[in-house]
Amino acid sequence: LLSVLIVLFILKNCWSVLKEATGILMNATPRNLDLEEIKDFLEQIPGVCGVHYLHAWNISASSIGFSCHVEVLDQRVSKTEKIGERIRHKLFHRYGIDHPVLQFETAECGNGGILCEISSGGAING
């Protein structure tokens, strides 16, 4: 009976740590982040035409990873660095996201699928 009481005491006291560790291991979206709100926020930034494929996860107890596709007007990749820095800065200061990965796409090609490759005359490598 004493062993069962000790086990219950230990489980009660470590339940929050166990839940947090499970969330990190399962790449769950952090509870304090609303991906729809982040999407709306990012789409308000000048130069951003759209945002999709958002994913956020805890890298550790104090670090948040984030990835998304950012749709911009057709331009050189080097021109997206300025907007990328602006997005990273805003994500960190507003949401605490310190490891964002941004993939830029052009609005002309939609989501960058095979139809975009065919319509733009690009070669398809299999």
C-alpha cells in the first residue's frame, strides 16, 4: 500500500513534466500558439501575398521551431532576404519563435507543384 502511495505521489508531481516531454517528442504544436492567428499576422506583412503549410513544434522546453511557405511576387531569391529577416524578427518578438524556416514561393506559380513546372516550361527531373 505504501508503494502505491509513493507511485501516486511521484506521478502527481511529475505529470506536467511528462505531458510537456510527450508534446516535444510528438512534435505537437505548442499550446500557446494559434497557427491561424500567425497565418493572418504574416499575411499582413508588406510583400507577403500568402502563407501556407504552417507547422510549429517545441524543439526544447524553451525553444520553438516553425516552418511555412511564404508566397511573394515573382522576384530574385536574393530579394527575399529582407522580407525573411522582417518575418523572423516579428515571429520572435510577437510569438517567441526562435527557429523559423521559411520557404519562399512566387505567387505566379501557386504552390510550386508540377503544373507550375509544366506551365513555366521548366524541365522536370525524375
